[in-house]
Amino acid sequence: MSGKRGNGEGSIYPYRNSFAAYVWVDTPDGKRKRKYVYGKTRDEVHDKWLNLHMEAKRGPVATRHRTLSTFLSYWLAEIVKPNLAPLTYISYEGSVRLYINPHLGTKRIDKLTVRDVREWINKLAATCQCCAQGKDAKRRPAVQRCCAIGECCETHPSRRVVQAARDALRAALTHAVTEEEISKNVASLVKVPKPRRRKIKPWSVAEAGRFLADCADRGDHLFAAWMLVLCLGLRRGEVLGLTWKSIDFDAGELYVDHQIQRAGRQILHRETKTEESDDFLPLPVLCVKALRMRRAQQIGDRKAAGELWQDISELVFTTKYGTPIEPGNLTRMFALRARRAGIRVIPLRNTRHTCSSLLVALKVHPKIAQRILRHSQIAMTMEVYAEASEEEVRAAIGKLSDAMGGTG
């Protein structure tokens, strides 16, 4: 084909033994600039030129594109960290650093394709992370035991890890679309296998009662915590984040609005995940008694610690020096006490399912159970709709307390 330009192709021209073309576009920052396309033949460039014209008519077009790694650094620092929860930032940052950047970081963000993402996910699932991250190589030569000495341990990432990495990339590219840096989110077009969760059978009313009775007999300083977990379905972080100001002994109410979280090297006392999680919950008599016992125990701990006492948030559950309890330690203490009571061990997070089962077993109305468990939607509890009054909520929790050996 000759180098002569066709009608309407004034911006297509020969360039370094091939062809190039440009279109005047409006950039995301409001400036007017040329955007170039290249190809080996005039027909190839003409097709790209037409597509660029169509893209320019739809809206702003970026003329310079960052690599995926550069964009992800900007996204983490300027979008995720200031606006999302600390744990979300830590999760996204880990996925970017360990799984996304090593494979896709050098690619231009506008050149990333669905095929690139699919191949990356398949490769990630089949890659030993001990080899990829040099875990064994970081050990002292005397204690290296697998990949560093040529015996791959085949530590492949789980489905949950792969899904989290894809979700992080999808979230980042969604923002890139919002900022008009790219036109579509290719990560959202790639499906990943859903992780399968092992179902845990919750404790029965009898098992929960035996657990609480054993803790009460031993004078467990966390007895009140276990009561709140099993009777009200409080989450681990919510129990540890309770302050004395949130408890009204006279009214018999508890206000849940804060939680304790481990975020990297910090323990944070922060707001609960959503506004739906914040609520006033009526306290059964047994829980009030347990909390009064806990307050007496803490006063004793404060006197014994003297100047070493460090509680500045007036937390209900602390160490003997007034510092927040590590969330992971509460999980381990729960398992230890279950074994001590001779009861099968279930994860602490599954106590919410235990509470749900107990409420159902006690024939508590689903809407009342929704109020107690603070589910945002009734579908999370049951496909039933009804109204719950304060008196009904108190009666439901009172029945649960009675089933566990309480008096109220």
C-alpha cells in the first residue's frame, strides 16, 4: 500500500517504517492534547484512529498512562488509607505487595487485558508462595528446610487468598475507571472459584450452659465477656471495645458502638464496622450480675497494679495492667476454657451462630432475633418480617438467660 493519505485521514502519516496517527482529545484534567496511535499498516492504524475518535467523543481520554504498580501505590496512599478502615488498608496493601505487583506491576494500566488478569490468577493459584516470597531463604542456613535447599514445599495460596487478591485489583481498577484513567474494569470480568467454608455445628443450649457454669465456678475474670458473647451475640471486637460509659446498670442497657481491632502493629479502639452494628441492647439480669462482678474484679486489679495501671479508655475487659486485651488472645482463651469444661471447641466467631441457634431453639421471633444480633437485613436472620418491641426483646433475652441457668 502506498504512503498516500486517504480522504479524512489527514492525521495518519508514515512513521519509522510503519504508520502513526493522532486525535485531539480532552484529558481528565481539562486540557486539550494530542493522543497518538501506532501500527504496522495503514489499515491497522486507521482502525485504531477510528476507535480513538469514538473514545474521544464519549468523554475525557488520558494521554499518559501509569504502570499498574504506580497507580496502585497512589490508590493505596490517597484513596484507601485516608477513607477506609485500617484493616481494609492492610488487606489491600498485602495483596498488592505480595500477589499483584510481582506479576502485573510493570504493565501499563491501560494495556491490562482480561486475558492478563485470568493468566495471573491461574499462575498465582499454582505458584508456591514460599518460593515466590523467599520465606525459607530468609531463614538462617542452619534452619532452612524446604524451598531454599531445593525441596519445594508447594505452599500454594488458598482460594480465599486468590479471591482477596482479585478483589483488591478489581477495587483499584474501579477507581481507575472513576478517575477516567481507563475505560473498563477488566478484573471485574474475570471470575474466581469461591472459597468453601467448613460448616461448624454451633453449641446447643446445654453445651453453652455447661461452658458458662464452669467459668462461673472457677471465678473466670472473663465470665462477663462469655455471657455477652453467648447471650447477646456480641462479636469479639465489640466485647473488647466495651467501656463502662456504654453500660447503664440502672436501665439495664448496653450500648454497642466501639470495637478493639488489631491493625498491623497497633491495637485500635475504633467505631464499629457499620451504623447498623450500633444499638442499645437490653441486658438480662444474669449479664448485669456478671458485669458487676467484673467491675469489682477490675477495681482490685487497679489497686494491685498501682502506678502501672494504663487504662485510659475505661474499657470493661482489660489485662491486669489495664491495657486492651489482644483479640487473638481472647480467641485462644475461649478455646482453652472450652477444653477445660470438657466441651467441644468451636471458633469464637461461631458463638454468634450459637446465639442464633439458641434464639431459634427458644422459639424467639426472627425479627426479635434480628434486633438482638443487629443484622442489617432480615434475610440474614430468616425470611420472616415482623415488628419487635422493647419488651419483647427483653423477654427473649430473659428466656435465653433462664436456659443458661440465670434468674432473670
